[in-house]
Amino acid sequence: MSGARSTFKRFLYVYVLFLVAGAAAIGRIIAVQTSRDRVTAEDIYKEQVLMPSRGSILSYDGRPLAVSIPVYQLHWDSEAMSRETLMSGIDSLSLCLSQLFGDKSASRYRKDLLQARKDGKRYYRIGNRDVDFGELEEVRGFPIFRLGQFKGGLIADTRSDRINPYGKLADRTIGYLNADGGGTGIEYTYDYRLRGEKGIQTVHRSLGGQWIPVNGAPAEPAVDGCDIRTTIDVRIQEAAETELRAQLAMSDVFEGGTAVVMDVATGAVRGIANMFKKSDGSFDESYNYAIAHATEPGSTLKLAALTAMIEDGCITLDTEVDGGDGIWYYGGVRITDTHRGGYGKMTALEAFEKSSNIAFAKMITESYGDNPSAYVSRLHSMKLMEKLSLDIGGEGYAYITSPDDPQWSMSTLASLGYGYAVTLTPLHILTFYNAVANGGKMMRPYFIEDFERDGITVEQLGPSVVSGSICSKSTLAAVRKALRGVVENGTAKNCNDPRYAIAGKTGTAKVAENGRYEDEHGYRRYQASFAGYFPADDPKYSCIVVLYTGKTRGDFYGATWAAPVFKRIADKIYTSHPEWNSPVSSKGAVPPDNPRIASGLAGRNGMPVDYLPMNSRPQTGKAGWIQVRQGEDGEPPAVSSLTIEQGTVPDVRGMGLKDALYLLENEGYRVTFSGSGRVRTQTPEAGSGLARGGRITLELK
């Protein structure tokens, strides 16, 4: 009986034990379900946003002006490693960090790292700056950090940094975009094309704590932003900035200036420099004079007056006009010429060459005195006041005083004759001069050639016409003769060059301030300018230079200050561009038949092989990435399109390094290479699957 009782007690104890354990388990389940720290589906799965790469801004020949590169901000999980691991490597790690960043001594790094460990910091910032990929690879080899994130504690957060490989070149035109969405230039105007579209994918947490994409789950890949190919020629841009800055530095009185170079045939802006004086006396591109600054231009507008009067049959270049003794009153306003004693009698051509204000005031009032509106209408018909509708923002407003305006007076018509009572930006003036150089066809200035993705044009912009003809051919011939005369015989003789002919016009204007051109102390502001084109007989480029002074009692003239800048810019273009220089011939050299052609990106008109000595030339198509397989036994190369698929390694064998890097890095791959020449082998092989961020190794030979 006692044995049965003992057995019953044992079963009772076991029963109670299981009952308590079950109750505890149920309680734990309830606690987990109601706890804020319970593991949910959101802890295992989540939607991850995929960030696109921002498009690059390129020069007209594909050189990068603004690109995004990955940079890394370093942090440290001080509790990821054991104390033994930390203490065995902290001295070497501190020394490495001090040598890399140079912001602290090794002993200071050691002290700060130990303090972070003591404070239990899991996200301690390392270094005083972000690092690039090469530096990150170096850091990953440092003591302790080489153990990886979960044993060494190194955390590298990736972000994108915008850089300009050419420094401040074309800084205002390229522009910027700040964190609040504001900015200037192309970066701001075309942010919607550059930034691309975000993607999304489902990821799950692995046992190691890393987030891995879920196979088969719906995903939308990120769409990288478009590259923007501008009209900027790096050589011309550099020349414009260098020469403008050098001239402004010659006098403390200058407050700023601009220089713009335009392709005559198309209106493409090949160079645009804007310099504004900072408080420390240096100059930067913080204000866009060329596009935004509308002022009374002065004598450069005499070209429009001369064109209008000849076109309307009022004068010819041989019309005689009396400049008198250099002082003339009209409508109660005193009009003067710079030449002491005046120019006396002269022809209209001579008046233009000498830039006589009196002669032009007399000719314009005699031509349109009975009907001033006819002159204003003529300027409008020549599209001088046309809104340019530029493809970047900030365009200034062109304005001309008309007889209907309250401020019109008896002297206004005379003022219009020599460049006052009208406000224009430098780009408006240049557009008119460019039309004269272009046979009368006025082209709209533009800065964007096209939008591209992976080197392929997705939208073409390019040239557009404002006016098919601003005047008759006979008028055009006359005013072009006059512009050439200014350089040969007139105020811009310092620009004459026996190698190539320049045509243009100097301009000097006082700048009104609070409605006055001179204050009570005799101080005034000037703008000195020169606008023209070259070579005069077959124009390729037009250019305008305008310099702006602060208050001064001195005189600043376009001929002595702006024209030399124009000439130096023109000289650099002439000597550096091959279209005006005959190619060097190699006497007795016989070029090989069917030379080897590299794979790569064919231009919009195919690859430049037409001049090569080949038995039969390959058809390269109009655009796109192509592969070239070299022919054997005298056979011509075979050309085929190169297929590019996301996540698949493209075939870059046979390409030059520039094309290979451009293609692979735009696909999101990291590239290392060795050797020189063209790509001979690649690892992984073409056609292999490789996600963005993967590494590809190229061997060149």
C-alpha cells in the first residue's frame, strides 16, 4: 500500500511539474505576443528602396563636367569584438587611422576608441571625412577592421558625392542643387532628368543580420538618371575663363565681367564665363551676367542702327554725315564723341569705324525723326528684342523704349541711335552679331545637345532658328564690311591679325544708377564691351566680352579693355582647333590597308572611318555600342551591335579603356585594369550574371 502511495505521489509531482511548465510556456507565448519586442514579419521582411545613380553632365565631346561617385562614411560598432581582440590590435589600428585621416595623433585615436568602447557606442564615427572606394579597401585591411563588420565592427555607409573633374570650370553653367531643392544652372533646371527614378525590392534578414533580396518577389529596379551632353567645349571654356579673369585682375575698379563664345552655324554656346568680384577681391561665377544682366549696351548696338537704316533705304555706307567739333545738343541733351575736337565730316562707314555717337544720333534722327515707331518696329522685326527661351533658367528681359512709353522724350530717338534707352543682355547682343555672321539667319543660343543613357541618345535637342533672315543680302554685305572695317581701320585695330580676319564692334556705355549716369561727386560706372566673329570671311565662332566697373572717375573703353580679351580667346581657339590648320603630312609613309578598328560607341553619324585606306569599309550604323571583329587575310572588319542587359556582363573586349570604363561603370560595376592598349580579356566573362556593385577585371594589351 505504501508503494502504491509512493507511486501516486511521483505521478502527482510529474503532473504538477508538467502543469507548471505548460502554464509557464503559455504565459511566455502570451508575453511574446503582447510584447513590443516580439519578432514580427516586419523584422524578417521589408521593402527596400533602390536608389538610382544621378546622371552626369558632359561636354559636347563627352568629357565629364559633373559626375556622381560613391563615397563612404565610416562608423564603428565598438561592441562587435572581444576585449582581447580589441586590445591586441588597437595600437596598430590607431596608427593606421591617424596616417589615413591626419586629423588626430595615434594616441588620441587610441584614447577615443577606448572611450567609445567604454560608453558602449555601436555607431561611432571614424575619421573627419568620407572616403572613396580605394581608401575604403585600404581601411578594410586595417587591424581589427579586417575581421569584417560582425567581428571587427567596421560599418561603411554609402552615399553619392557630386564632383567636377575640371574644378570650377563652367561652374555657373553646370550649377548646383542643394538639399532643399533649390539651385542654379543645369543641375537645377534638369534635376528631373538627372535624378532618375527610385526602385523597390523585398528583402529578408539572414542569420548574419544582412538583408538579402527575396528570390521571386516582385521588384521594380531603379532607373538611373540621364546623362546630359552640353554644348560646352572644354578648351574654349578654359580660354574664356582664363583670359577674362586675367583682364579683370588688371584693375581694382572692375566688379565683374562675362565672355561668351558661340558656334556661328548652330547657336551652340561653346564657352561662357561669368566673373563676379567677391569681398576678398577674387572672382567667382556667383552671378550669370551673360544671361541675366540686362543693361544699356552702348556702341555695340550701333550695328543694329546701321542695319536698320541701310535696310530701310535711309543711308548707305557712303552717306556723308558731319560729326562737328565733338559736341552736339539734341532735345536738350548733350551728346559727345571721345575724340577731342570731333571727327568733322565723314561717311557712315567711317562713323561706324570710329564709333561716333554724334554721327549716329544725327543719322537716326534724320532717318526716323518723322516716324520713330518705324525704327522701333524695325528692331523688333530683326528679332533683337526676342525672348530667347533658353534651355537653362535665369534669362534677363530685353526692353526698348517706344514712343508710346511715358518716359519717351524728344532725345530718346537719338539715344537709341548709339545704344541707350534700350536694355539687353550680353547674350541678346551676341545672338544678333551671330546672325550677321551666319548669313542673316538668327539661331537661338542653346546649352544642351541631348539626353543620353549608356551613351545612347534618348532625346535630341540641338539647334533651332529664331529668324530665317534678319535683313536682305545686300544689307548684310554692307554691315559685314563695316564690322571688318572697325578692326582694320577703326577702334579695334589692336585686334587685327594677319593669320585670320576678325570682324566686330567696340562698345562703351555708362551704367545708370538711380536714374543717373554720374553722382554728385563725379563718380560713374562703365561697361566696356566688344562683340564680333572670326574668321571674318568664313565665320566659325562669334564672341562677346563685357567688363563692368564699380564707381570711378576714370574712363574705361571697350577698345582698350574688352577687345584684348576677345583677341586672346580667339587666338587660343585658332591655334588649338584643327579646322583652321592643315594636317601634318608624313612624306613617304604608306598607311596600312584595313587598319584595326576598336569596338566601342559609334557616334550619331557612325564611326569616323571614311578617310581610312580600306578596301571596303564596314557599316557602323548611326549610333550605339558596337563590336568589331577584325578581318583576316585582308578581309574588312565585321561590325555588329553590342547587346547590353542589366545584370549581365557586357562584352568589352576590343574596346579602348575609355569606352570600356564608361560602359561598365554606367552599368554599376567596379572596374580594375592592368596593361595598356585595348581590352584583351575580362573577368568575369561576357554574358556572366553579375549584380550592380560587382567587380570586373580587365587586361589590356
